[in-house]
Amino acid sequence: MHRSLTSRSALALLFALTIAGGAAAQQAPAASAPSTAPCGGDLSAFLEGVKADAVAAGASAAAADQALAGAEIDQKVLSRDRAQGVFKQTFLEFSQRTVSQARLDIGRQKMKQYADVFARAEQEFGVPSGVITAFWAMETDFGAVQGDFNTRNALVTLSHDCRRPELFRPQLIALIEMVQHGDLDPATNTGAWAGEIGQVQMLPRDIIAYGMDGDGDGHVRLKQSSPDAVLTAAKFIQHLGFERGQPWLQEVTLPDNLPFEKSGLGGTMKASEWFALGVKPRDGNTAFGDLEGDLVLPQGRMGPAFIAYPNFKIYLEWNKSFIYTTSAAYFATRLSGAPTYLKGTPEQGLANDQMKTLQTKLQSLGHDVGEIDGILGSGTRIAIQKEQQRLGIPADGWATPALLDAL
């Protein structure tokens, strides 16, 4: 791993989830301190400022010149940035599409093919092969769909643009370091529109901080090398807080009567307390009852149900979308031997316009639901639970036409 020219990044300021063949763009990490160099204006002058910052951080002038030579603004990147889609599929819709039998089969083949690399990942970083492989599948279909945007131009474009230069300029500086170490060809390297690179879609600062040479060639090349991608992902996941030997998600079945108002992420109950109330793990394993356990009901009490353990938090650090993270965590359980979840019979959900109407009503009742965007996010789920409890109906956080009518 190379010495970092920049401080380690904190994940998750940019939430722009885009789906293309199963690949999902990650959040861009926050900069430790915004550059004093201006954004916008003449591109040549802007690039000179970037070069000066890179050299001040320890890069050579030659590496900066090589990295920035021929850089240009990519209007397609700007269009994608300004037209970020919102993620509105249900858990069943998204998980059934992404956790397909074909992907499970390929994932198991990859785990066997790179068994030695996965064994090293678990030994050194405590991250099981299923966890890494699920992200590998979700992000790029095991490297098949890595994005076709020139990475250098994407980061130049987003750094030059004055919407969020403090997020992307440090990534451009880190890319220059990658060029200096021979890990990336700026003229040909392609990836996601927001600058993520390689088979597990990581940003340059994170590659610098957590990159691992898994194939012994002296370089960290997540685009070309699966061993590099596997070990780098493992080290990054450990950094996010994954605890060795602990579960992340466990499917459960529910009794008829539960304090559903205590369900959802961020609860205060232990898994054993849920078990004492009649919640039963499908695999029968109650060995982790002393851990905190959140009862997660992606589509309410009539749909699939899970206990989310502390390790589930690393999924939310990887990507802020609840549906994506729950699907990725479920995918990892399947690769680790769990059966297909019980679909149940979820109550009908709300269409986009109906969800916006519900959010507006909740807001008028004094609840903080954030932006009226038609997304069943955490704020909206909490508000729904409070109103369900007030109305005397099971407070499972699921938005239904009946609830909308009742409000």
C-alpha cells in the first residue's frame, strides 16, 4: 500500500445511487479541508491550481503533468450529476433482481477460484468471503460493468464544477498519486461517472488509504486485478467497523403480537430480547443474543423480517440506501449458506405520488420527514411508526394506502 498524500477520507456525503447492470455508485467521501484554489473559470488555470496542490501534497510535477495532460470537461458527467435518479424500488423488487441465482452461482465460483485470496482476507481483516463477494457482485457484476467514463476527466469535471468541489478535488489529487505509482493510466482508465474505480468501485482516496496488492505485482489495480479488489475491499470493510466473527443480518420469523414501534434501525434492544418475545431465527442460531439487534422489516410485518446486528452498520457506511444495503447484506448471507428469504405477503405499498402525499401529511402533523421526495427513508419510516402507534395499528413503519386514508 502506498503512502497517502491526503488524509483518510470519511465516507458518505454524496449519495447518488445509480443502477446499471447491478453496479451502484458509492458515496464520495468528504474532504478533510477544502482547497483554497477556486473552482470554475478557465480550465487551464484551474488545472495549474490542481497541479500546485498535488505538488504541495508531495506528488512530483511530472506525475501531475502526466495525470492532467489532455484533461477535459465531460458534459455527460455533468448531466449525470444533475439528473441523479432516486431509488424507489421495494426490497422484494430490488433484492430479487440483484440476488439472482446466476449471480449466486458466479459468486460461489469466484469464492472457489480465489479461495486463497479470500482466506487471506478473512485472516488479516476478519471479513468473510460472502460479505466481500456480495459487494463485488452488486457493484460491478464481478468486474463486468465497471463504467465507461474516463476517470481523470470525471474527477476534473466534478472538481471544476462549483457544486461540490470540496468533495472531488481531493479525489483528483489522490488520482495523481495513483498515476505517480504506476497504478493508473489517466488517458485510458475508465469507471463510474463520479470517479469510482474498479471491480468494487472505490474512490481514489480510499484506494490510496486501503489499497492492497493481492497478486504480488507491486501495484494496486482494482480494475484489472480481482485479488487486489478482494483484499482492498476487505481492508476497507474492516476500516468501516466490521467485527470479526460476528453476524450482520439474520432472517427471522415473527409472532402475531410484537412491540413493532421498537422495530427499525437505531433501536435499543438486544437480539435476545426479541427472541424472548417470540422472534425466531430461521437458522435456529441464538448464539449472538447478547449483541444489539434491530428488527428490520423492509416491507412491514407481513414481509421478510431480519435481525440486523452491529456489523450491518458497515453496509450503511458503504451506501446510504436502505434497500441497497439490506439487499447486499442479504446477498452476503446467501453466499454464506442461508436459504432464500420467506417473501411473506406484504401489504400493498404506495406509488410515488401517494408517498409524496403521505409525506406532506406527516410533515403537516409536525414530523420531520426531510425532503418530500416519494422515498420511504428513515425519517418517513419513523414518522409512520409514530402515527401508526397513535392510530392503534401495528407500528411497523410500512406505508400503505390504508394509513394514507387514515391520515
